[in-house]
Amino acid sequence: MEPGNGILEGRIALLVQYDGSGFNGWQIQKGGRTVQGEIEKAIRILLKVAPRVTASGRTDSGVHAMGQVVHCDAPEDANLQKICIGLNGILPRDIAVKNAYRVNKEFHARFSAVGRRYRYCIYNNPMRTPFMMYRAMWVHERLDCGYLIETARHLIGEMDFSSFCKKSESKNVSTVRRITEVDIRKDGDLIMIDIAGNAFLHHMVRIIVGTMVEMNKKKSDPESIKEIIAGRDRELSGLTAPPYGLYLMRVEYEPRLEDRESAFEFCNKSNYHNALFN
């Protein structure tokens, strides 16, 4: 790719996947390797410009992404295919750019998003396995999928999720969120919990999962989760499930990214977001 001229009149969105095991989260920070740092370094090498990259949301250390979306300013005539191929040639092996989209300057990866979908994976077997290390939370007690489904039913809707976020966050931002879907299924020893909503609080999915697992172990009434929600107190909910079981699967926009000009049309038709463990 030809060196950039320093004029960033266009904007692109990138569909990014990464294994979070080797990163100190998304956001650039002093010390430690970050996803944002690696992507910005690769863009700087490829385009000879240094735009700031913004993600749909900051993932914590150890959290993975199958469908993270980021945006950055770029030359208006930037070749989308060359950007994907070029970035993948520079980026480390634990990050991949799956597609690039041409968007307008008003597009914002975070604030333009209308929905997000996360998946939490639980390895449910009396004995551990090395193949799920840093991929799923290991629970050696037997979990009842039917119980988890019944409990999760009470999470759907718009409500105050103060009980499922860090205490410090509940003091500074609105804790009202809308969960539109919770899908739980089991495949062998793997339990997959998919949660979709308009937005999520810090650690929200991980605390929800940790709470449901604790409730299942204690054989609590599934409806008792409504009392936890109503209490609006982090002390009422359970442990925070480990980060390595969490995957950002998909970010939704209107109009959809798939309907915009992209580097690879076949990627829009491929179900990368749900490929994991299917």
C-alpha cells in the first residue's frame, strides 16, 4: 500500500477478532500489551498515519472477541481489501481483522451501536481439561441447564442492574439496561450462555453468570434472582465469573455494517460470530 498523505477525510470500521489471553485488555495503558496498542501500531506501519482507534467497548484482560468492531479515520480512497490483508500481515497471531467497511464520519463504533451479544462458556465436568484452559470457566459440580434457563428468564427486559456491576460504576452512571435475549444450551461438557442487549455494565455478564452458577449449586428458587435485581446491591449477587470464559460475539448497528461497502462480501455472509464451539 502506498504511504498515506496524512489527510484522513474518510472513516473505516474494522471487524476484529482476538484471543484475549495474552493482553491486558483492550485499552492502551502503561505497561502490558493491549489490543488497541497492537492495532494502532499496525495501522501506523501500514498507512503511515497514526489515527486513534475506538472500539465498541473495552474488553477486560483475558476476555476474547469474535466480533469486536472498531473505527478509525483513514484516507478517503483507502483500499479496504488491502487494509485487511496488510493489517493481518503486521498484526500478531492472536489478533485478526476479518473485514473492513467504509462508513461515514458520523459513525462511532461505540455510540452508534444499538445492540451487543456476548457468550459465556462453562466447561462442566468433574475433571479438568487443558483444552478449555483460558477458554471457559471450569465448574466441576453438575449444573442443570433447565434451572439456568428458568433463572435467566427473569433477566429479560429493561431494569436496573445495579446488583450486577462494580459498586464504583453504579455511583457514576445509569445502571438501567435492556436485555433482549438469553439463550442457554449445552453441547457435551460445554454450556454456552448467550446474552444480548442494548448495552452492558462493567462485569455485568460475568456477575450474572457467577450468580446463576452459585444459585444452581445452592438449589435456590430460580425466582429469587428477582429479589437480587430488586435489591440493587452488588452484595446480593454472586461471584464474578473469570474473564477468559467471556466472548464479545457481535455488535449491531443500524444500518447494518453488512449492508455497507466492505472488503470481502463473502465475510458478510459467513457466520463468524457464532462459529465458536458450534
